[in-house]
Amino acid sequence: MAFKSKDLSVLAYANGFTLWHYTTVDTAATVDTAGYFNDAADMLRVGDMLFANVDTDGTPAGGIFYVNANASGTVDVADMTQIGGTDTD
């Protein structure tokens, strides 16, 4: 798939920092590929964080992506830090 702007929304904004939410059927590995968020380059800033729900039509996972680069229209986020873990009960 590809980035869909309709699935990116602002949760909070303060002091030049934005906390986002993003949901997608794409896997975390796809989302953290450099260039995935290029269509949002004018909105995302280095240091922003995205709470994300990924692989929503497969094996859903949730986590946080950190925008670590945005230069010349190319956005890169760090690998997703997963929230939650194995549920044994």
C-alpha cells in the first residue's frame, strides 16, 4: 500500500512539537521505509512522534514512530517502538 493522508491526524500540538496518530494496513517495516511519509513532508517535523496502528488487516500492532529526518521532501522515521507485548492470559 502507500501513505494515505486521511489516516494521519493530529492528537496534540505544543511548542513546535506535534503528536500524531496514524492507522494503516501496511506493516511497521513498510511504514518505517524512508520516503513513506513524503506526501506529508510539509506537516511532519524532526522530533514529531506518531502513535500508530499498523497491519490492521493482518496481525495488528501498535507503537510509536519518531520522525528522525525531513530534508528536501524526504521524510524518514525510526523503526517502530512497539507498545504492549505478548498477552499470555
